[in-house]
Amino acid sequence: MSRARADEEEYWHSSKFRAFTFDDEDDELSQLKESKRAVNSLRDIVDDDDDDLERVSWSGEPVGSISWSIKETASGSTSSLDGRDSSLQKGSSSYAALPKQGSSYSLSSLFKGFLCATQLCFFLSALTDTGGKSYAPELRRPKAEYKDYSSDWSPKDTVRRMQRGKVCSLERFRSLQDKLVLLDEAVAGHDGNVITAVLIFLKRTLRREILFRELEVRQVALCHLIHFLRETGEQKFLLDLLRLGYGFFPLSLQLSQYREHLNIQDVEKRREFLKSCIGLPFSAEDTSHIQDHYTLLERQIIIEANDRHLEMAGQSELFRKYPRKASILNMPLVTTLFYSCFYHYTEAEGTFSSPSNLKKTFKIPDKQYVLTALAARAKLRAWGDVDALLTTKNWLGYTKKKAPIGFHRVVEILQRNSAPVQVLQEYVRLVEDVETRLSLATKYKCHDVVIETYRDLKDRIQLIAYKSKVERGSAEDEKINSILNNMVRNTY
């Protein structure tokens, strides 16, 4: 019985066919480990005296040279690709074959000791790699490439390498003198990208006061920094640059920075921006204008909030009859004055929305104030307010009509707002120039003014000619006849 079992085991072990077991994969791994141990044991077999001999491959080239490594890499890559293609054609159930190496990796070369330690490691990695990958021995980089990352470059060489697109670290320039030399070399190179890169480095590593002081004598670098700050939108840094710039910036730069408020939509942010612009190195006159702009926006915010509340609550008859068409925010001073004269004309001077308060605060000239107030009150057809606006009283208590803009402008404004003829005639009579008075009276059909002017001129011919332009039997016709009759009596 035992003999039959022994024959059976001998048959299965001697046969090339094997039964399927779940331990096949473990057997192959164990075989790979045994192969690895066998190769490692080769080091003890190789004679140490052979190290002094020159080792060559079958092609006659020294083993380990650059040309030998390149050829071995190419042959290993080709064989690995061939092995991979053949393994894919066998089907997914077959295991990937080990990559075939070149002739220098033969067993004879192994036992003769023609492999160095690097080649042995490569061979072992090929044995354990079941995916069919082949790795060439890593070559040392040329020394010129390692110098790209060196910290021994001078400022001039650093700028040159940056111009060629090389990666250069600027952190080695720690002292202020080295940084300024680097900046001067960048400016001398006339490369805007390099100048901007160096300025970014200086902006990050220097205090603002020192940076601004050094840029005062380097106008080219200063222009590049300003352009960079505008493009990146660093308004706070740019404002500090202008504020601490010791007055060496051109006026156009401050004005362009001031114009940035036009791009700010939020009212509160615009107000804060205008407040920050007050400290910029403008002239005294320009600073006064910026201060007025800031004050005006503050007034507009207060007026807008109050009027919006009145309009929504419906407490004001004027807002119900003439609803607002737009917000007062961000409007010019003249528009704000017109708005105040239209909706807040009767308010006391102490309120922010009072027209007289605006005139006093912003020092509005009399001509501008009268012109704006006249247009606002005439639009409301408040003829009594128009008369009061143009009436002045002297120190003796006498009153007279006075128009800083000229009564001819008053007549034109009143006529555009459909003023009645009686109102127009009152102000046409006040036009001093006779020709202008006759022209306006004829244009706007103020017959009484025309007749009275010709009477004062004692122009009988013009009266007779003008009589044909009025309706027969009307009051104007009778007035002309009366004047003509008086002229006849006076001649006799």
C-alpha cells in the first residue's frame, strides 16, 4: 500500500502536468525569492581580484560607461515592450513574462562577475517586477544644470538668467545694498518682466518707507511698480505710496488715483475712498475740491435716506405730486442744489437739505445759485418764489429787481417753463438793451412791451407797421391808436 502511494507521488512530481491548486501563486513567489537569494549569493563567488581588471561587454566597450549605459537602456526598453506585447496576446489569464534583457545580462556574465552593484540591483528589480517594466540606470545630471539652483550668482548674472527664463532664487539677496544693486541691474537690462519680479521681491522684503525712499531716485522702477499695483488692484498700497511719496509723483498720477472712485459702486466704500484721498499730495486748491466732494457725498447720503422715508410714507404732498425719478446719490453739486430747490426750498438754513445751507457750505456763486433756483421754482410754476428770488432790498429799505444772470436769461427760462404772458412782460421790460428787449417782446408776443418801447423811441413808422400785427379792435390796437393820436397833437 505504501509502495503504491510512493509510486503515485513520484509520478506526479516527475510529470510536466500539475494539478490546479490555490497555492500556485505562493509557489511562484517563493521561486522568485529563491532566485533572488541565488543571485545575492553570487557576490561570494565572484573573485575580489577581478575588480582590478577592465570589464568590457560583448561589443568591446567598457561596462559602466555612458555609451554602454545608453545602449543597455535602449535594448532594455525594446525588450520590455516586446515582452509586454507578447504577454497581452496570450490572454488575461496568463502571467506577465519577465522582461528580456540585453546580451550583457546573460548568465555567463553573472557568473564571470561582469556586473557591478548597480546592474545587480537593476536585474533584481526586473525579476521582482511582474508588470513587465524596465528601468534604465539613472545618469548623473551635467554640472551646468545644478548651477541653476546655486546661490553663487551675482546680481548681474541673476538678471541675465531671469531674462532667459531660468529659475533663480532671490532670497540670497538679504542686505539692502544687494537688493538695490539687483534692482539697478534689472533696470539696466530694460526688461519689464524682470523689473516687476524684482520689485515684487523688494515689496515683500522691505518696509514701505525704505522702498518709497529708494524709488524716489529710480523713476523707471517706480513707474513699473505703479503699473503693477494698478493691474493687481492694490489700492491701499498705492494710496500709501502716493501719501508717503514725498511729493515726487507727477500730478497726473494723483488725479488718476482720485478717478478710481468712479469704479466704486457702493456708496459707503466710495465715501471712505474719498476720505482717504484727502491726504494725497495735491495742491491746496485740489485738496479743497476733494474735501468738498467728500462732504457733498455725506450730505447726499443723509438727504437720500430722509427723502426715501418721506416718499415711502407718503407724508409729503410734494413727493406725491412730483415723485422722484432718480436717487440723489453721486450726483453733481449743481444737480444736488436743483434737487434741494425743488423739494426743500422753504427749509431753514440749519438743515443739510436747505438750498441756502448748500450755497454757504460749498460757496456757490450768486449767478449759479440764482440760475439753478430759478429753473427749479419755474418748473414748479411758483411765480411768487421767482419774484422773491429776483427782488433785493437795499439798506434804506427800498426794493428793486436784480438778476445776476441778466433778465434776458430770466425771460428765456420762464418761457421754457410756460410762464404766462403777464409774468414774461414784467421781466422783458427789465431788459436794458433796447434791441434785445424788442427782439424778446416780439418773439414771445409781449405786445405791450413792444408798443411801449416804440413809444419811448417816438418811432411812429414802427408803431404803424406793428399795428398790422395785432388784432383789430383789441386792447393793443386801441393803445397804438391812442399813442399815434398823442404824437400828432404834440407835433402841433
